[in-house]
Amino acid sequence: MEQKGGVLMQRYELGRLLGQGTFAKVYHARNLITGMSVAIKIIDKEKILKVGMIEQIKREISVMRLIRHPHVVELYEVMASKTKIYFVMEFVKGGELFDKVSKGKLNQDDARRYFQQLISAVDYCHSRGVCHRDLKPENLLLDEDGNLKVSDFGLSALAETKHQDGLLHTTCGTPAYVAPEVINRRGYDGAKADIWSCGVILYVLLAGFLPFRDPNLMEMYRKIGKGEFKFPNWFAPDVRRLLSKILDPNPKTRISMAKIMKSSWFRKGLQKPTITQNKDEELSLWILMDYLVFVRMEILLNQQKTQNPVI
């Protein structure tokens, strides 16, 4: 059992618990060699085996290795023991964007800056063949300078997970932020669905509440399917135009990332991030490390299955 002050894999001193879910806990930790602060996500292997989530965990590792962007939480390394999988990640100390917006709407300039950073990160993910599929304020972290970082790629999809029709066929995401085509359980374009979620996030930042809200889940789904929402009176005309194009229930006519980034509202005060490209040899090393971790995980998982034949 992990305890504050305990040493993990002879490399990291564990600190306070930052958060926990059904299958994992996240701790603040310190690298004993460099002194650097990190966040360590500790995943219970037995729990994910029971619910068949091991492929999802592998996908999350692969995705986070692919994405190196200033507005995406960085994965430093992955370790595994007989009972646990450890993600050593960038420590983002500013908390969730959700905490900020839960106190009320943001001013337009702050909302725009977060939206610009979100779009930059998501567009980069799409360029690497990755769709997030669960974008929401709870998965957007803030660093000490107030810059946004996209996290939690557990539901993400790589290009190779698409069917022969080129579409995704699994229902993922959080209901209030999910695109209509995802709810309809038809094949959908993951990038288009991410754009919709970005639009819902922008609306929430500017309004302080959701565009599609109803205590009855089916009624909320109906509103999402029809694109049925109203703008508060403080929304400026240019952001209304942009949001109307993003929250278009028809994915075929929904605005593209390229057009969002060309819109006048989006471009105001835009500061483009500096993206460091991976060197080929560095990327090859990451891929090799992934492979070795996967092999070790498979060996340990097979051992566990043998010991627990019911699983």
C-alpha cells in the first residue's frame, strides 16, 4: 500500500494524494535523483483486469508518448510491478479548470486564452492521429502560470482503432459534453466530436453553466441532438457566430479546426505555443521503452491470470 514518505521503485518519494478514481490513485511525488516534482498515477492491475481495461491502459500510454505539446500533460515514464502500473507524469500544480469555472463565468479574454490553448493542443493531437473523446473542464489542468494542460487520455482513440468505414463506433465521453453523433451510437469522426466538446467548454467558460442542461438525461440528449440552446445576453455577436458553427448538430457541416483558428474572435491576442519536435532517435527510444513496458506488463498479467484462473 502506498504511503506518504514511502519510496517507489527506489526512485520516487511519494507525497500527498492528489486524487483517486475507481481504478487509480494519483500522488504528488519527488524524483530522488533530480528533486523534480512529478505526479504518479498508480493503477490497480487486478481491478483493470477484471473489467477488461488493459487495452485501454496500453492505448493511453501509446497516446501520451505520441503527444509532446506545451498544452498537454507530459508522460515521463511508465513502470510496472506485479500488482500495479505506474504513470510518472508532469506535475501540474494549478488544479482543474473546472474549479475555476465552478466559481462563475470567466471574462471573455480569459475564456478566449484558455480556448486558444485548448484548440492548439487538440488540433496537434488530431495531427498525430489522436482523438481525445472526453474533453471537459475536469480534464483540463492549469499550471502555476495559469496555462492550460489537457490530461486524461484514457478514452482516447488512435487512428488504427477506426473501423473500415474510417469512423469510430464506441460511445465515450461525459454526457453533457458529448456530440450528438456519439449519443446516436452511429459511426462518428472522433475529431469532429472533439470539436463539439471544445465548443461546449467555451460556452461553459463564458456562461458559467452548460448549454445543454436538463435534470432528465433523455431530454438533455434530445436538446443535444437538435442543437437546442440559448445564448446569454452578454455573449458578443462574434462569439455567438463561432459557437453556432461549432455546436452544429450535423458533423458534416460543423466547422473545422482550421476555420476555428482563422476566425476573428479566436485570433484576437493569439500567442502560438512553441512546439518542440521529437528527434527520430528520441522517438525510437520512447517506442522501445513502450514495447519493453508492454512486454513486462503482459508477463506480469499472464502470471496473475494463471494465479487467478477465474479472471
